[in-house]
Amino acid sequence: MKELRDERGLPQRAFAEASGLDRSYLAAIENGEINVGIKTVERIAAGFDISVEELFRGI
């Protein structure tokens, strides 16, 4: 997720807004501190404006 966010030039705060998730929660995900459920994965994909499948393929 961090690589994709960086590739798109999205600061963590901007991506948090786009995905509707808290910035500190996103930081914990990026640092591998927590696992996420499918609903959060869907929100992350939506924040990137891609499908869940594309997110998992790393597009």
C-alpha cells in the first residue's frame, strides 16, 4: 500500500481522506502492525480508485 501511495504522490493524510480511514490507522497498516478485514481492504482500494483485485495485484 505504501509503495502504491508513494507512486501516486499521495501523502498519508490525503490518502486517509480519500479512503475515509484515520491517518494513524493507515500508518499502522503500512508498518505491518495490524491486520485488516475485507471492508478496510475495500476502502483502501476505493481510496486508490481501483478494484480490490487490482490492489492485490499491485496495480
